[in-house]
Amino acid sequence: MRFAFIVEDQAPDIDVLLADADGTFHSIKALSQSDGRWRYSSDNPESSTYAAGLALEALAGVISLASSEIDQSRVNTVKSDIFKLFDSIQKYDDGTFYFDEKFGGGREHQGSLSTSSSVVRGITSFAAVTSGKIDLPGDKILGLAKYFLGIGLPGSAKDFFNQIESLALLESKRVPVPLVLSLPATVYSLSKKDQLKVTVNTVLGSAAPPLTVKLVRAFHADAKHSTVIEGKELQYDQSSGLHVMGFPDNVDVGTYVFVFETALHDSGSENDYAIGGQIHVPIYVTGIVKVSNAEIAVLGSDLGSDETQKTLDLAGTDVVSLSANHLQKLRFSFQLITPHGHTFKPRQALLKLKHETKYEHIFVVRNTGKKFEIILRVYLSVRLYRSRYAQLNMNQHSLIAFKLDWVWGLIILSPVCFGEDCNFSLPLASLLFKPSCVFEV
């Protein structure tokens, strides 16, 4: 049947006719099922989605080769079967639709790509030889296009052929041509003043007819009811063919979901194109987050007061000097500010302290709501070293030197004894802090 159909199509000067087209049409139609699927033969009661595509393609061949017109009521019955077939189509959460085979029947298993391709081939073949449009659901036609576009490069030549042929058939105007809305990028930088860019094309990249792209709403990914943009129409740039929009001030660093919809300018062409409904796209907004209001303070033993507090310029090279004893604690705090001047609250902030000996340690900094803060204890321990250290005359009987160490994430000030008598009063230890901004977003 397919060979005769090809001869008729490629050589119009040759008449290829089917003697009993009406009877052949009836025999094929008799294998159809109530759910739109087809049986391979009368001996097998199981129905198949893949076989439905083959049957529709065969019926298209019968109509094309018929010497007289097939009864229109039978053609309309097949169109109804096609509508029923779309009731069993499978769907992913992102709006992608595909057909899957439910029947093995001892035959070679057909995957979703082969099955979907068979249905597309059958529907477009049948639509090409019948009068009038087959009014298929636009969202499902668009979802099928997304499926073929989103599977990547198939692993076999057969699957690759099915993919390309299906995309070409969807653009052949035998069924509503799907228009695919896509974004060249989903990550944007506020610091670089990036613009939101949207493109709408056919499945093979052809230009779409005149239309409008509207941002229905945008909301935070973790708070669906927090609308930050609503009812914004994107501007069309004729030079680039893109629909663009700048980000308003209330869109700051974070993860959002943008909801788009398209509308054709010519309402009369709505039956010629499948634009689907609303499209949800995750958008990631980035920017340079500044560390501000950084302070370091020495706290009293009861943590009730700041005995010493100094401001850190993390962008500078100044050295801040503080003194603390073993009964006191050190508090380091800072704020994170977005490009729009709002407080940035990441899921976790880490502070890395590095000693002049290159030893370093990473701390998890607590978020108090208004700022990030960490409190470290100061410990004094006695260690004997046979090396040269800067010596401090802490009392009249001993010469003491101090070394800054890290033990289990705690600042250790190790006094070093020179001489036999290591009994000494607890001193004040001098701490030097050289700021270095190691936090980036």
C-alpha cells in the first residue's frame, strides 16, 4: 500500500487505482477500537497505539488511490477515532506530550519515540488527503513538538529519522503548526543589566507569524503567591526577532518562575497554529552581592556587652588589632546586600579564616535574621617550643611568647615559656585580623 502511495505521489502522470477502495477502507477500519487504538489483525484482540499510526497511514493511502470518493461519514468516524487517541496521550510535568505503546503482543517493543512518530505520520498523512482541518488540541500538538525537540540526538539512525521526519510533518501545515516559545538564556545578571529575552519559532526554526508575548505573572520559586510581576507585555525587537523586557526593581537576586502566554495578531490564523496555553519557565536572577557592615568585637565573659568593637573594610587591606583574654569571646558579624540594596539571605554562609602559616578553617555562620554572626572562644594553653618567637615580658619572672593556632575550629593562643619557671599570670593576647573578602555570589 505504501509503495503504491509513493508511486502515485511521485509520478502524477501514472494512474494507480485501488479497485475496491471502499471495501479495503472498511476492512482496516474494522480493526479500530473504542479508545482510538488499532489491532494489528482480527486474530489479535489486543490494541496498539503504534498500530493506530500505521492504520491511519494505510487509510490515507486508500483514500488517495480510490477511484471514487470514500463515504464522508466513514472519514468523519476516523477523525473521531483520532480525537479519542489523543485522550490516551502521556504527559510530563513540563507540558511535554508523547504517545507510548501499551501492547507487546509478542511483537518487537516500540518505544515512545517510534510510537509517537507513527501517530504523527498517520495523522498528517490522513489530514493531507481529507478535506477540512482536523481540529486537534493545540496544547497537545505543541507538547508533541516539545517531546521531539527535547529528546536530544537519538542513539540509532532509525530513531533519528523518526525524530526529524516528525518535526517536518508537524510543520507541514497538515495539522496546526506548533509555535515553540523558548528563552536563549534562563540565567540573568542584575549587575550586568541583562534583559529578559524570549523567542517564538516553528519547530524547525522558521519565523512565527506576528504575535504578542505576555508575561502573565512572575513569582518566587519557593512562594507561589508572592507575585513580583503581573500582566507585562514584552517589546518586540525587529532587528533580532526577540521579545525583550527589562527587569523591574522588585526583581532581585533569587530563583523565580515566569509564566508566559502568546497571542496571534491575526485571530483568523488561530486554527493554523498551535500556541498552547501558559508556559512556566524557571528564571535564575544573579548579581554581585556585597558584604557590608562587617564588624569584629571582643565580648565580655557574660556576653552582655561589647568591650571592644571595630569595623572591617573587607575590600581594603587595613589590619585590625584586638586584644582578648581567655575569659572573653570574639564576635564577627556582617550583612549581605543585593544589587538593589536589599538584604540577601542565602541558605548557608561560610566564613574561612586563614592563619599566616597557611592553615585555614571554615565555619558555618549563623543567620540572626538581620545579619550573619559567629562567636568564637579564646583559649590559652601552655606549650613548650624550642624555637625563636617574639618575646613579651608579661611578668617579672617569665618571658612569654604567643603563637596563633587552630584546634577544632577554635582560636588557640599558645603561650611559650622560656626558662624553668612557667608559672605566670594569664596575659592579654594580641590578635591581628587582616580582612579578606572570600564570599562571592
